[in-house]
Amino acid sequence: MYMNTLNSAVVRNNLSRIIEKVAKKREPVAIGRFGQPKAVLVDILTYNWQKQAIALIKRIDTLTPSEIETLNILLDDHAREALLVGLQQAQAGDLIPLSKFGKS
């Protein structure tokens, strides 16, 4: 994944716009000083996702089978994107009633 790097002055002058873009597109932005990346700005959903994955990795030797499955999903980019698309569809009200399932 290519990450856009912005210098700290650009970030300081455009922080609100950059935050909105990062949150909407879920694309991280590196923040640099003197030509070197020093920090990364990520959306809160990605941050929480990564935080949960790291917590599970720290306990890798003691994970239950369901926690291992959760970790595999957290680390799979395709599964993450599918889940996020599903969440966006649910927020938009694009749902199929359960009554439609199981009927031929």
C-alpha cells in the first residue's frame, strides 16, 4: 500500500480537511518532518482494528480456536474490506430482511 506523506506544516494548515479525507477514504497519511516520516494519521476504525489484532498477536500461544479465527479475519485485507462494505451498506439501510433467507 502506497502511503501519502505530508510535511507537518501542510498538516497543520489543512488538518480538518486531511482528517475528513482519512476518515472517509480510510487511507492513512504519513506526517513527516525534515523529509522523514515521523507519524501516521489513520481513521479510528482502522486504529481499533489494528489494536485488536495486536492484542491477539501478543497472546498468540494461548488463543482459543475462535480467537484464532478472529485474528485471521482481522489480518485478511479482503475479509476486512468485505466487512467494512457490509457495515456501510447496513448504515445506508441497504439490507435484506431475514425472512428472504432460507426460502426457495
